[in-house]
Amino acid sequence: MYEYMLRRYQKNFIVPSVMLLYGIGGRYNNTDLGDRTVLAEMITYGKAYYFAKHMMPCTPDSVFIGYTSEEIAGARANQDMIWKRMIEDEAFYATSAQVKQRYIAERPKTYEVGDQAPGRIGTWVGWQIVKKYASKSNLSLPEIMGLKDAKLIFNESGYRPGEK
């Protein structure tokens, strides 16, 4: 197993990983199973991370997503570049396995974006979109988790990197 995956097999990752399993499962995370876009997967994962963070607010973001603190810092610092690349690739509404592999799947880096973009960067962007939507909508956690429409969350979030 690769080092970037092995680091998530330490004790401090066990309980946050269980929270993510609850957050990703259909019992709490309502999703449109017919929507096979990258955006739908991004928002599904984003809601799972949002759920887990609410259940364990003192746990660092890096533990939930399995990034090092340097990778989190790199993702934050390069949000504009990540966003630009996803738009250039027309990734949000893509349904191809190749685009999903590039932005959602397990890999050490998202090489198409650059060395500062860790793997699974689409799931991290999805989390940022959900957080932005939650702050604008003032909905409760169960209400957010109950939303099926990924496009609604995406559009109404107004998420654009670099904007406060």
C-alpha cells in the first residue's frame, strides 16, 4: 500500500473514518442516484465531510480528508488554480470514468492541476462548496444532508475561490 494511503491507517483516523462512513451512507446523506456527474460525487463527499466535521468539530480537517497539513495548506493556497483547471476540463458535469479518476479517485496527487494539488481534490472542493452553501443558507445539518440536488447546492453556494 502506498504511503499516502497508509497514513490514514493510524489510530487518530479510526473514529473520524467511521463518522465519514455515516456521513456518506444513504441513511443521513440523501443523494440523487441518477445523477452520475462529477459534481454529484463532489457534493456527496462534501456533505459527508461536512457531517463528520459537525459530529467531531475539534478534529482537524486534515484528518477527515486524509491530507497532511501541508497538502491542506497547498489546496487552500491553490484554490484558484484548482478551480480554473476543473472549469477548463469541464469536469463538473462530466460523467466519464476518466474525469472521475482524475478528480475523485484515490491517487497521491492530482497531477493535471499541479504538485500542490493532493489526490481526490474534487472531494475537497465539494466540501468547500457545501461549507459555503451552509453558511449562506442557514439550514440545519439534517436539512443540508437531506438535499438531493447537487446542482442546487453548487449554484446557490456561490462558491468561487478567493472570494470571502
